[in-house]
Amino acid sequence: MPLDRPEGKRLINTCLQLIGQATERHAFLECSGRVLVGVSGGIDSLVLLLLLTEYNRRFNKQWEIRACHVDHQFPNSNTTSLKDFFVTCSIPYTIVKTKARTMIEKAEKKCYRCARERRKKLLEVAEKNDIFQIALAHHKQDVCETLLLNMIYNGKISTLVPKQSVIHGRFFFVRPLYYVDKKQIKTIAELYGLSPMSTPCPYYQDSKRESIRQFLEKIKKDNPDVYTNIFRSVYHIKHAYMP
């Protein structure tokens, strides 16, 4: 699917520049590299796949891009539209079905167990295909929410990083949308008629992340820069005022 609509040209160019900043500053997705894109079916991961494909074409990076969807088989799960999307984008893909649904239903920390199982499957698919970089669709707002989640619920100051080493540096989770705003992603999805292509998690409304998101959205009404300020704070820690 070419990203060539005149009305979205400036926005696409901006997002591609932000992806370039992330890959260059944090040294991932080198030229002629291979990458597995985790596609949940939500608009964030769909837009990530489109932008990476466009970046690869426009700047001749010669990336080998493969998509992977982990299907936890929640009620009414259907991957047909997702398969059609991969075919339209001419992207080779893998869809992995798991039996994690029962485990997640019984777990106290449902989001943690679900994410852990999904990443486990992504790593298995990556290893099978001899790929060592896995791209995830986390963006600027996710960074902010994770920072507050860890402070409030885990008693620590930490958040998502652009390039995360796993299994002793054998694999890396990378986040090309690290500097991209959620609003930009939504606008791209609207321009190209994208809508979620997978069944949403039945527990998302009860998640701690959703509570943090709603809290920040309330603050945003009075302070539109709340996400930008929290994101900037990650890079502006005043050590003199920390114990």
C-alpha cells in the first residue's frame, strides 16, 4: 500500500524523519538488515508496518521485512482481514496461535502474562527465520504511560527504551515509532482507511495502563503538552534533586 496521498504527504515525511532519528540515534535497523514486525492488528502496528515499508522503499535500505501476529484466540478472534492486509502490502508473514487465553484468564497480572507470552512467540518466530531485530509499535505516549505505571505500581523509575537487548544481546526489541506521537498515527490511519483488524483484548478496560491513559487524558484537557513534557523529562533528569 503506497503512502502517496497528497493530503498526507507532509505528515508521512515528518514520521519518516522521526523513524530516521530513532534508527540513527540508537543504532538499529542497519542497511540490508532483517526485521520481524510484531503486528497486533491495532492501528499502531498497522501504521508501523506501512511506515517501515515506505521508509525501506524511499531510502533504499534493503531491509528484509517480515510480519508476525500472535493470536491468543480471544472470543471472536478472526485473522482474515489481517492476512489480506499483509498480502496487500506484499509482506511475508507468520500467524502464531497460542493457548495462552486460559492462562491469562486465571492470571492476576493479565497484561504482564499476555505481553510475556506474545514476546516469547515473537522471539521463537524470529529465531526460526534467523532474524535478530523485532520491531514493536510503541510510541511517545506509550513511553509516558509506562514511566508512570512503573512509578505508581512498581515503585521504580523506568520506561520503554528505543533498543532493548534480550537473551544476553542475541535479540533486540526495537521501537521505530519512539518519537512519533499517537495523534500522528491516528491521522495516518484515518487517511488510509485503516481500522483495527484484530479482536481487542477483553480485559483492556480493566488494565492499569488504561487507568493511567484515562488519567493523562483528563490532565491533557487543561495541559495539552502533558505527554510532551513527560517524554522530555526522561531526557532531563536533574540528578542534583534526586537522592
